[in-house]
Amino acid sequence: MSDDRSSQLIILFFAFVVLLNYPVLQIFDRKELWFGIPALYFYFFFIWLTLIVVVGLVVRKKRKS
Amino acid sequence: MALSLVIGFSLAYITLLFLIAWWVDKRAEQGVSVVNNPYIYALSLAVYCTAWTFFGSVGRATTGGLSFLGVYLGPTLLAPLWYMLLRKMILISKHQRITSIADFISARYGKSTLLGVLVTLIAVLGIVPYISIQLKAVTFGINTLTHFGGGPVAAPASILLDAGFWVTVAMAIFTVIFGTRKLDPNERHEGLVAAVAFESIIKLVTFTAVGLFVTFGIYNGFGDIFTQATYRPDTAKMLTFESSGVTSFSWNVLMMLSLFAIILLPRQFHISVVENTSPRHIPKAMWVFPLYLLLINIFVLPIALAGKMMFDSGIHPDTYVLSLPLAKGAAWLALAAFIGGFSAATSMVVVEATALSIMFSNHIVVPLLIKTRSIGGNDLVNGAARLLDIRRISILLMLILAYWYQKSVGNTYDLVSVGLISFTAAAQLAPAVIGGLYWKRATHQGAVSGLVVGFLIWAFCLPLPSMAQAGIISNTFVTEGLFGIAFLKPYALFGMTGLDPITHAAFWSLFLNTWAYAIISVNTQPSMLSLTQADLFVNIHKYISGQEYDILKREAKIGDLKAVLNRFLGESRSLSLFNEYQQANGFLPDNQKIAQAELISFVETNLAGAIGAASARLVIDSVAKEEQITLDEVMRILEQTREAVQHSRIMETKNEELKVLTLQLTRANEQLKQLDRLKADFITTVTHELRTPVTSIKALSRIILDDYERLDDERRTAYLQIIVNESDRISRLINQVLDIEKLRSAEQLHSVDTVDLREIMLSTVAGMQQLFAERNVTCSLPHSGDAFLVKGDRDKLIQVMVNLLSNALKFCDPVSGNIKIELHIKGHFVLLRVQDNGKGIPMHARDMIFEQFTQLHSHEQGKPQGTGLGLFITKKIVEQHGGTIRVESEPGEGATFEVKLPLFEQ
């Protein structure tokens, strides 16, 4: 059980709590299409994918060492 | 589409699931675990995506816009914490053989029967609406496929003509067969998990197929569908939170509810904790599961928009996933989509009903039977078979309840609204579970209060008003408040208005639940068992590797324990367990002997796997006399552990001290060795110095003795002179060595007087006048007639003066030697300077001359005179008097020795 990894994941959790809640969402809640996709919809899926990738990297990085 | 086709396909699909489950179970019996794989684990977690996701999200998107995503972003958000949270829950559960969320909470707060009952009630009543929407979804799925375009489906004339009824019956049979085939002490169902994982793939593939068909078949891609949506006001408002009426607080609450749901829903706990094959699967599941959620959500909004744009209000948005392919003539795709939705519904119902039936039998029925002595005593009924029957009946009861709820209440609401009622109920377990994992001080009473308060508020604010709306109970408490008190309106509790019912109920129930939990916990004392369980839950890592300290002192006859195990696990299983114990511990006393606490715990733990921790405890209590253990004793046991820890800390510091001491000793030893070497050197040098004059005295004496006649007087005199000189040298050397020894042995002065340095100087010079004259050396003295008083030993200071003067004499210019003596007062010191006009001292030798046996050799002067101890002794004496000595010299211009002694001031 690595404390390093735990701390990294806790920090990630709080970072994404902020990213996926108001007032940050306010910025993207607009009637625009980005690349043909509604801005908020685009933002949600972008953050979602980022979280998956980052969690995957944190988990993978530690397993090697 | 013909009904027979739909049913035929569904049955064929179910058969396929059975085949998968059967094959996996068979492999498991052969010792190969197919589901022991992180990807299958992650896929089985996707049991989270039910008919709600498959049909309901689209419906939700048409009214609440993007808010449907909160249900999936919540679990995604929690994923990073799984590594700590889920892992801990799994470790605890495996250690304690916990088989359900009710078991978990009951075990944490002292294996409480009351909490087991309470959590089971909350779970069963809370989840019934959730099960009901699965039945509803399958029913309207069948209706949509068979009646599409044929107008609304007429209400069935009798229950036997109702598709919903037959769906319920089919689900019940399916669940009974899947979930209650055998009684496993660990409640592991590998076949079930494999089927669920397979269904997750079917869900994702079919939903994505519909999404692709709609987005790229009916429309020209995402850009096209979204652009068209912006032209219509009813679809454009679905694209932002602001226009679809999602507030910041309702979004927060939705995320929080779904974040709790992913670990607290009975089926999620069952799949992620109880069915988990290894905690090593967690890291991979942490990103694979969110990825699954992302993929299954991509097409929700496009499908919702397309349905909204293509259909009038006649078609319910919850059915768009089927209606869109049907409207475009893609009947086979619609059928596939139905199978996908059917997968979503069945996997949810099977796992949820299985998990609930375990809770129901272990925490409500079995404790009841034990209390009423229906099981236990000498009753030889096969407990294992009876337990399975109890579970089968409870599954049937729950599905009937869900069917009733759907018929009477569920029909008036859309899928997601009903599902969120269940989410709010599950969230009530959050304080007890999360507090229990990290807060040792939490007590049984706190957990009970929190759960009761949360459950009552939930029931009052969500299911009761919905039943009132459906006309089952009177509506007055909704409109006028409970007992006519306006502050007690279920949708505006304590006067809080402006929130949607879910947000409102979630806020009050969770807030007061947590508050009650915390306040009561702080103000009550945990029981002894609760105390040890709390320590185990909070500090599980301490227990995984180390020994569990057994606090309960219990005694039971081995025969009784065997009988109990036989009854609940069956004879073969209990025999193999006892064999296992015998192998591990090497012995098993005969039946009449009293079993030790260790064996009782072993039996209890294994029994807990079959009937839950609280029931197992009741059963064991019925055969074991428990010595009531006092709080003092518990404290003593805990204290012992703490003492051991403290002791080891003390040992550590002792160890450090030892290291330091060893280092000091090593250093002292080095110093001693060095001194020893110096001493040896000193002796070698002294003997050498003594031998040289002795040798010459001996040689010359022998010459004089042997050749006395042949030597002339002059020669003889010269030889004798040398002998006298050498003898002087020897006596001088011996005196000086004695002086050194004296100096060494007495670091401090013995006789201290006030002496006048000038007087000492004058008398010394007077005594040495003869020597100066012999060497033709002049001596210049200071003119001042003042006294230079210092504190010291007069004899020793004379010796300093003699040494300095004879040293100067030795190195004076041989032709016109001159010695200059000066006395000054500088600050608080007296300075005595003795200057010669010899060759001076080379730079490299200046530091050495004050060491013992340093003699300066030079070609011109040849063999040095003196012993090499004079300046060393001088330095020592000066230092004894608290002064210093140093030398200044320029080559060719003589040397100046300066002695600095503290001035005696009256």
C-alpha cells in the first residue's frame, strides 16, 4: 500500500470535484456548439476522459516501480 | 412484431446466460476461476447500468437536459478513491466473511442484530421502487415492440393478461435459479458474475448500435443532430443546465447521491465487495469502469434529441431507444435494443434480489427463528436447505412488492424519478458506513439513530407522498402538512421550498441522519464488542498480517459446535471445515472437551458466511457460555498492545544511545592508542638520548684507562672534559624527564606566590653571567625599574627564564652574540621577549620546536646541543600559568621568543 499513490488519488478526487461542479460548470454552460457539440456536453466528456486517463496513468505508474 | 418472437428471443437469450453461468461454475468447481480477472470485475460492476440507464436516461434528458450525466459522473468521481475506500471494505469483508451491506454495518457496530434488521428494512423498502422500474421497463419494452404504431395499450382485463405480471414471474424464477442454487459460505456466485459481465457487454453494444443508427443513419453525425436541435426551442433548451432548469445545488445532490450509490446499493456492494475475487483487480477497475460509463452515455443525448424532433408527445421518451429504430423500419435493431434493455433489467434484478434475499434471511428471518427456538436445540432439520428456501421466498415477496409498487405508484412517474427515490434511500447508509470505516468513536446507538432519522425523513418526503399522489393513502398530509402542521409538508419540510422533491428529501434526510449519528455517537459509550470491531474496521491493515487478539472469552463443547455447523452448512462442508482447522492447528480434541476461544471464533466466522455475523453470534451464544468480560479487562488487553508498542519504541531509543556510546568508546580507545604510541616514542627517544652520551663517556673512559701512558696531558684533559660535559648532559636530561613527569602528573601549580618577573630575570641573568662571558655574548636588559608582577611558582618561572636564555645562548651568533631581553605590559598581560641574533628558525620548524625532542640540525652547527626538551618544558610551564609562548623569526635575523603571562593586578 503506497501512501504516495493514495495521496495522488485523493488530490485527483478533489480536483475533479471542483471541475465537475459549480461554479466551474457555469463557465461552460453556454448556448454554443464546439466542433458541432454543445459546449457543456463537450466539457463533461472531455473532463470525464481526462479523469480516466489520469487515473489509469497513476495506477499504472506505480505498478511498474 | 409478434409477441412470440419477442418472448422466443428473450428465452433464447436467458438460456445463453444460463449456459455461461453453468460453464463458469463448472470451471470453478475444477478450480479455475474465470471471473478472477480485472476486466470481468470492472464489467460486472457495470450492473450499475440498469434499465434506468438504457431507457430512462434518454427520457430524463428530454426533461432535465444534461442532468442525467450526474448519475454517472458521481461514480466516476469516486473511482480515484476506490484504492483506499473499496479496498478497505473488501479487506474487512473478507476478514470478517461479510456477505452484505447490512452485515457490514451490523458487524461494525458490535455485530448488532438491531442494525442488521434496520439496514435490511431500509434496503428492501428503499430498493423496491428501483426493482419496480426494471419490471416496468421490460413490460413497456414488450408493449412497444408488439404494439408500435397501434395506439395506446389498453389496460389488461385481468392480472393474467398483464404482460407486467408475467415479466415479474419470469424474473422471479430467473433470480431464484441464478441466485439460490447453493449455499456458499462466502456468498460467491461466479456463474452469476460472469453472466452479469456478459450482459454488460450486450448492454453497451446494443445501446451503441442504436446510437450509431440514430446519429449516422437517421442524421448525418453529431454536428448535424446538434445543429438541428438548436433550431427548435424544445430541444435547444436540453443543451444547457440553465435552460433545462438544473440548479447548482440539485446537481451537487445528484452527484453525491450517485457517488454513494456506487458503493452502498446492495447489489453494488454485493458485486464489488462480496463477489470480489482479489483486491488486486481494483486498480484496473478504477479506470475501466468509468470508461464503460462514458461509452454508454455518449449517445444518450443524440437519441433523446432525435426522438424529441421526430415524435409527437404520443410516444413516451423512455421508449425512444426502441421507437426510433421501429419508426425507421429497423425492426431487428429494435429487437436487439430490447435484448440490451432486457439484459440491463435482468442483471439488476438478479443481483439486487439475491443481495436483498441474503440480507433478509440472515438478518430478519434467521434471528427470528433462533429467538423463537425454531432452529437450534436438538432440532435436526437441515438448516442449509431451509435457508435457501427462506431466500427463495424472500425473492418472490420482494418481486411481488415491486410489481405492486409499479402497478399502483410507478406508472405515474418516469423511470429516473422512481430510481432516484431508491438512490436517496441507499445514501442513508453513508454516514454509518463511511463513519464506521474511519471514525473509531462512532457507536452503535449513533448508527441506529442516524439510520432511523434518515429513513423516516426519506419515507416521509419521497415514497409516502408518491403513494398519496397515486391515491393509496390520503393526500392531506402533502398539501397541509402532517397533523395539519404547515412545517411538516413532505415537499417543503420545515418551510424549505424551491427545491425539487429529490434534492429536498436528500438534503434533510442526509443532513439530519449525519447529525444524529455524530451527536449520539459522541454522547454514548461503545460496548466492548463494538470497541474491538471498531478497531478492526478502522485499522484493518493491522489485522491482515498480524494476530487477531481475541477478547471474548468463550467456552463451548466441541460436539455442540459441530452440531451447529452441520445444521447450517451441511455435513460435508462442516466436516471439511473441521479437517481444515485440524490441519492448521494440528489437533482437535474429542467432542466432550471444551473448545478454546480460537476454535469458537473459527466456527463463528464460517457460520457468519452463511447466516450473517449477527445471526452467527446468536447461534454461537446459544451453545457457548460467554464469560462476561469487564471493561477493565478489555482495556488491559488493549493496554498490553500499546505497552508492547511503547516498549519497542524505548528499545529503539536505547539502541540509539548505545550506538552513540559505542562511538564515544571507539574514539576514546583511539586516543588511548595514540597516547600509548606517544609514550613508546618518548621512551625510545629518551633511551636513545641517554645512550649517546653514555656511549661516548664509555669510549673515552676506556681510552683513558687503556692508553693512560700514551696520552699526553692535553689530550687527557680534553677527553675528561668531554666526559664531564656528557655527564652533565645526562643529568640534565634526567632532570628534564623528571620535570616533564612532574608537569604531567600535576596539571595545576602547587605553590602560587606573587612574583616579580623583572627580579627573576635579573637574578637569572646574574647567575648565567659566567656563561655569557665564556661565549662572548653580550646581554642587553630593559631599562625600566618597575616591577612586573605575576602569580606563579617562582622556581618554575626561573626555569622558564633559564631555558629561554640558554636557548638564546645556544643559537647566538658565534662571533658577536647578543641577547636582548625586554619586558612590557600590554593590556592585562606581561610580555617577556628574549631575542637572539643567530641564524633564525626556518618557517617549517616553528611549530615543531615546542614539541618534545625536537632538535634543530644544521650543517654548520653539526650535532645539536641540548636535549630537545627545554622548549617543551617551557611551554608547559607557561601554559600552567595561564600564558602562551610563541616565536617570531626571520631567517638570518635571529629569533624572538615571546612569553605572555597574565598580569597580577591589585
